Amino acid sequence: MPTNLSANWPLRFLGEGKTEKFILDSAAAAHIYKGSPMMIDDNGDTDHVILSQLITVATSDVMVGIAAEEKVVVAGDAEDELHMIELYVWPTIIGFKSNSSPVFTMADVGKTVSMDGTGILTASGASTKPRIGKLFKVEDGYDYVALETPWVQA
């Protein structure tokens, strides 16, 4: 598993994944890897999605989804239908591969889950990490999260 989302994250799914396409914010260059959390920054471009680690997550920001594909955006790219990214959205249940020391156990099912830009899943509490959903299941080295998107971080 990548420790800083410097590669596509191995993902599994319970049921069928639902995706939607969104136009990318091109205020800053970014290499987006599959599995990355994507947001709308209320203090920036409120019409286009941006990689969560490019912003300071605030209570008015919106978690939109998890990148379903790898994309590169160049600063200044046109923000149009040619520069879109496909995201996993609600009601998808995504299994994120755990690292060598898992954060969650089955006793944590139902807890709210946040993910920082480096791909670390945590029980929610830190307002600087986007809330992505609720822990649904822990199985075979994967933490399955039922996405709650869109989600205003308040």
C-alpha cells in the first residue's frame, strides 16, 4: 500500500461502485492517484474538485469522493469537460488496504472515518482531515468504508 499516495491504492468493493465525473480545479498542479480523497474548497474554486492535500480542510469544505482513476492536472489547465476525473461516490463501499498495523478492528464498525492526503485512515476527530464515511467492515487486510458523499466537513 502506498504510504503517501505516491501510487494508485489497491481498492476492493462490496457490491457495485458508483462513480460520477467532476471537472478538476487547475489552480495548482497535481498528480492524483486512484484512492485519493477529492474535495471542493469553499475558500477557493467552489465549482471544481481539488486534491484534499492541496488545501487546508475547513468546516465549510465538501468531501466529494475518492479518485477512481489516476489523473494529472497542470496549473492553468482549462477547467472544462476535457479535464474531468471519475470519483467513487455514495453509496459505494470501498475497501482500503490496511498498512502493516491496522487502525481498525471489527469492534470499530460504525465509527466515522477520515482520510488525510497521505492515505492514512483514522477515526474522525481531527478537523484537518476530510471525513469520508463510516467503517462498514474489516476483512482480509482491508478497511471497508461506506462513503458519505457529498459531506460538508462541519
